[in-house]
Amino acid sequence: MTHFILFRVVPSFLFLIASILIKPIIAVAASTPIDSLQQALINHPGEDTIRAKILLELARLWHPENLDSMAKYNELAFDLSERIGFNHGLMRSLNGKALINWRKQQFQEAISCFHKSIAYGLLEQNNDYLSIMTNNIGVLYGNLGRVDSAGKYHELALAYGIRANNPLRVAKAKMDLSGLAGYKGDYAGAIRHLLDAQKIYENNHNLDDLFRVYLRLGIQYAHLRDFSSSRFYYKKAER
């Protein structure tokens, strides 16, 4: 009889222990970066740069899937950064405001916010973010058909990417400059920019970006009627 009771009790006890251990594992598995940051926000109520950075990161993670949530956290980050005089937070949240206005097709407001963001980037001497922000405004100007303004800002994005010693920023600027060159009919210039970007992406094993480079090289060589080179890059894009 004793053995029977032990047989019944021990498995029940083990099941209880297992369920206690498994629950935290399930909770961790179900947690997302957004959940973690929201918890960090609760755990850090103080008005300081740490809280501002958490808000900025939440805004970044919600973009572009949920514009309302992005706008909510971005505005909180902007207000907090303004209160505590956090220039880095103002720089990033103004860039966020620009992106939100852009999505809403409020282009002049977007351009204004980009310029304010760039001004704070210059104060911070943050070449990495300056490369991002000048590239963003360059893309917007390009979409609006203001090709000369787009070219000016993509050249600035390239220069800041070089100063930041960030090859991926350089490659992004090169890709955008190639697009402008192709739009103007300068297919040889477009190819030069694309070949520069290709080297960077190959060195960094950025396969998705390489696919886009190969595809665009195929298009540009076709414009030059160099069909052998065009086929070569189209085949590389298929791999």
C-alpha cells in the first residue's frame, strides 16, 4: 500500500515542479523586444536619458507596421528630450516625426522636421545619424521629383557615412546616387556607384542588398546595350 501511495504522490510532485520550471520558459519565449522595452519603461519611471532612449527604441520598433504606436512613443520621447535638454533624443525624435509626416503625405512638415533633426545632428557631431537623416531627406526629395536637392543630400549622406567609417551607410548612399544617375540617363555613372556598393555588400555578406545590386546592374548594362554584362548580373540575381 505504501508503495502505491508513493507511486501516486511522486509523479504528482514532479509534475508540480516541472510546471513551475516551464512557466518562466514559456513566458520568456512569448516575450518580444517590444514587451521587454515596455517592461523596462515601467521599471524606469525617472525622467532621464535612459527613459528617452527606451521610448525612442519603442518608436523605432513600431515603425512602419503601427504608425499610431510609433507616433505615441516618438512624441513622448520628443517631449521628454525637450524637458531634459537631450539633444540626441531631439535629433532622433524629429527624424521620427519627419517619417510620420511623410507617411501621412504631409511633405513640407516632413522636410521641416528633417532639417531640424539634421541641425541637432550637427550639434551632436553624430556622423552616423547625419548619414541616415540626409539620406532620408534625399529619398523624399527624389520622390517629389526634386532631383537636384535629392542629389545634394545623397552626396551629404555619402560624406557623413565615410566620416562615420560606416561602410553600410556608404553603400546605401551609393545605391541612391546610382538611382539618380540612372534617372538622368547617366548609366555609366549609375554602374560605377553600384559596383562600389557591390564590393561593400559582398564584404559584409548582405545577400538581400546584393540581390538588389545585381538586379540594378543588369538593368543599367541593358541601357548601355551591353547585353552580355546584363545577362551576367541577372543570372547572379537568380542564385
